Amino acid sequence: MLLLDPTARPVIGHRGNRAHAPENTVASLLEAVAVGADAVEFDVRVTRDGELVLLHDPTLDRTTDATGEVASMPLAELRGVDAGARFTRDEQSFPWRGRGADVPTFDEVVETLPRTLPLIVELKTAAATPALMAAIVRHNLYERVLVAGFDPASTLPMRGGVVPLGASTPDIASLLLPALLRRPLAAPWFRALCIPPKHRGVPVPIGALARATRPHGVVTHVWTINEPAQARRLWQRGVQGIITDDPGLILAARGGG
């Protein structure tokens, strides 16, 4: 799979084409595909009635015209929500209001996107793990999905299986000292690092982490990178994937060398 290829430099649409369309919507994901993104990344949570849906936050407040916790609502209650209502690039205009961008289910997204498109799925809560595991089986996604979760509880039930997983935040923290000291690592259980340039304002030693885990076949994907020059520097430091809000811009940078 492209997302696990140590020789690849995939450009991955962060929540779709987030710089230009409302995040975690079908429209945003399709825009990322249209501009040529090699893969897409999105977040999943579970509704009160056990349906897997795309949403980053625990509540609807920031990104939609509704309020309340996703986990407390049945899917039917989410169907009328406008997930494009708050999208703006200038804090004055809201071009996606009333255009039918809703909170999609995981099934809807998988059935709409190209069937070979690689996916990074981030579990925002361990409550969503059983539903995601069932959906991976239902759609036969084993060859195109990488599952990440910063909370180790979210991916724990999937460890030891056939679905490739990303490291949790505690896993990454445990790597920092040996990576900086260039000590050899024991073979990790995860297949990928999905990491930011900074964590709580402190720079993350991305180059050292990538170098330390590479002998074990672990790939490194960095989020959220929206500056072409920064993307090029990361590729030069041995990073594989660039997770970006603006995949078209970063694709142009990759093409320019």
C-alpha cells in the first residue's frame, strides 16, 4: 500500500481539501481527489445509535449550524445538520452554507470515493473502534486503510491484526530519547508515525524519529503541512507522507522537486 511504502512521497488531503471546502465532508474529500491527492485523511466518531460518522470534534459546535455532542445524538438527528455552515476563508463570507454538505457516514464516504484510494482513518474515541473494525471488514478495506489514534485505547483492540496501525501519543513519547541518542529500537507494533512538527509548542524531532524507526519498516507522515518549502524540507529529512489542508499546493511543490 502506498501509505506504507518507504520510497513513496504521498500527499494526503487532511480532512479532504480543508483549505477550500468544509472539513470531513464528502465534498471536501472529493475535491482532494480531484486535485490529485494520493490519499485522504479523516476523523471518525460514533453516534448514540452506533453509526460511524466523520467529525473531528466531540461536538457539532465549531463546524456546523448545530450544537451538541455527537455521541449523544442518533444518526437521524444529524441528517439535517449543515456541515458547511461555518466554513470561511475570510471570516466574512460563508460560501458553503446551504449547499448540502452534511455530516457523512463512513459507509457513504467509502462508497463515494474511488475504490483504490488509500485512507488514513483517525479514531477520535475508543467508542468508535468496534464500528470501524466492522466497517473495514464490510468494505474489505485491508489493502487501503491505515488506522491512527492518539489515545492508545482506541487502537488496542486492533493490535495484532491485519489492519496497519499508527503509533499512539504515548508510543511516540517513548521513542524520543532513544531516537535522539541513536539507540536501536525494539521492533514496534505499529506501522506508521503520524506526527506534527510541534507538540504543545515544543518541536518534535521528526528526522530523528524517522531515522530510528525506518529500519523496522515504519513510515512517517507529518501533519498539518501547508507550506511548500516546509514539505520539501521534510521529504529531504526522510519523511514519507505530507498531510495537508491544501493538497493541490503541496502536489505542485513535490512536482517542482
